[in-house]
Amino acid sequence: NAGRINVKPPVGAAPAPAPAAAGNGPGLVQLGAFGSEAMANKAWATMTAKTPQLASLPKSVAAAAVGGNTVYRLRANAGSAAGASQICSAVKSAGGSCMVVR
């Protein structure tokens, strides 16, 4: 093994944290709950046309059981609680509705 250097991570080193996905973490804004994934995606297109700031954010559509029914939650990740509040205010100013997910 002459000329080879074997590098090992330090003992107890933790892997780098994964970046937050659109569906979890701080800074989530829920834009609605819909009867189908297609309806949620259509709503996203409408909302991004009215609130252009949304278009640059990662979005998620996730199924959830609510009251025995399946709904599709449309969410955007603004990256922080402050960012989520700003985006939600912009959505409301454009006539939409939303809530910051805590």
C-alpha cells in the first residue's frame, strides 16, 4: 500500500444534515387542502400567477387522512418562520388564504 493514504472520518462524526424538503421543517406555509393531487397542482399554478414569490419556493403535495377522507395538502417551504409569515401575508394580500404550519 505504498503511496496510498487511507482517510477515515473522525470517531463519532455525524453525517451532514439533509436539507429540509418542501414537506417538513421550519417555514412551511399551507396553501390549502384539496380533494385530489391534480386539484392541488392546479391551485399552485393559480396561486403562483397571483403571488409570484411562491414560484421560487419548493412545494409539496401530500396526502393526509382527515375525518375519514383523504385530502391533499398543498404546502410551500419558505425556509424560516419569518419567511413563511412574509409569504403568507403576500398570499393573503393577493386574495388567497394560507396558514403558517408550526
